[in-house]
Amino acid sequence: METNLIAEALKFMVLGMGIVFTFLIVMVYALKLQAKIIGKYFPEKKVEPKKPQTTTTSTNNNTAKMAAIVAAVQHHKNLKG
């Protein structure tokens, strides 16, 4: 009894890949169904957008950062010479 190993290997490969592909398709549809069920019984609450922060806080932060950078550069220049 002679068995063609390549044909057997291809048959097992196609069978395995078919099973995995089928499982993935079933999983996608199951997750879509789950999302619809969860969305129906647990709808998302609408969150009102927060008011934007005033620009003075960000301006003060930028000014403080710039002052720190200038001080660091001056300190580094003073150490060198």
C-alpha cells in the first residue's frame, strides 16, 4: 500500500486551515451579536464635553518652562568658562 505523503500533507493542511478559517468567521459573527446584545441592554451614557481650559494656565506653564530652559542654558554656559 503506497501512500502519497505530499497529497496527505496537502489534505491535512487544507483541512486544518479550513477549520481555523471557519472558527474565525464564527467568532466574528458571535462577537458582533454580543456587541448588539450589550448595546441593547447597556447603552452608553452620553458625556457632555467639558469646557476648554483658559489659555492663561497654558501660557503660565509655557512661561515657566521657558524660564527654566533659559536658566539651565545660562548655568551651563557659566560652568564652561
